[in-house]
Amino acid sequence: MQRIKELEDECDKSRIAFTVSDTAEASAKQKCGNAVGLNCVAMEAFMYGGHRLYVHLCMLFNVFKKWLYVPDNFMKCVIVELVICNTGDQNDVNNYNAISISTSMSKLYESVLFNIINKDDYIDAYRPIHTECVYVRRHPSRASTSVAACHAK
């Protein structure tokens, strides 16, 4: 119980807070016409859902933050195999690429979180003084994704 209380205190002191404008901004940046995930909700439903939807999504994302928990169904995805070369050997494992299709809501949550983490005031407030960082390049198929791993000395 003590550890749960400590986590709650840390979370309340955290500067990450999702706002309705963050949710609306991230929603507006999404692409139309992508494949839907397991929940069968298209991204367009979130893009054109309106202010009331953004308020509810903001509350949901803040609950995730407060309790440090994201439900399993929220994180499920479908893995699809794509043939690299149609004229190549169809029985060769190396002739296939795998892509994952996640739900549109998890894509939106990821986008909101990514935008908040990349804000200058957040980065400056939580940057350790002495760090060793490894920057991982952006993958060509996901231009909005980049990963940096840091640890303090």
C-alpha cells in the first residue's frame, strides 16, 4: 500500500497533463484512410468527432496517467504479413515484412503523449545534468517516430 501511495504522489507531482487542446491538435494531425484496428473504429471518427469527444478522450488519457495503467485491449494490435517481392519465392520467410495495425485510439494516445514529451518545457524540466544518450533514427515508414534512450551517470 505504501508503494501505491508513493506512486500516486509522484504522479500528482508530474508535469504531464493532457489538455483538450492537446487531444484536438493530435487528432487533427492524423491521416485519413488508414486501416482500422481490432476495435473497428476509423481514425476519421476521432478527427471529426468534435469538442465533446476530445473532452472525454482527454479525461480518459488523464485517468491512464493518474493510475499508471493502460488496459490490455487498448494495446492489442493485428500483425499482417506483406510480400516484399511478388515474383520472388513465396515460401521464403525473408520475402515477407510484418506490419502491426494498432487501434486508432491507441494511435491518438501515442500521438498526444509524443507531442507532450517533445515540448521544450517538459524536456528541459526532466533532462538529467549528466547523461549518456543514444539516438535511434526514425524509421522510414513511421516518420513521426523517433526514440532516444538516456540514462544518468
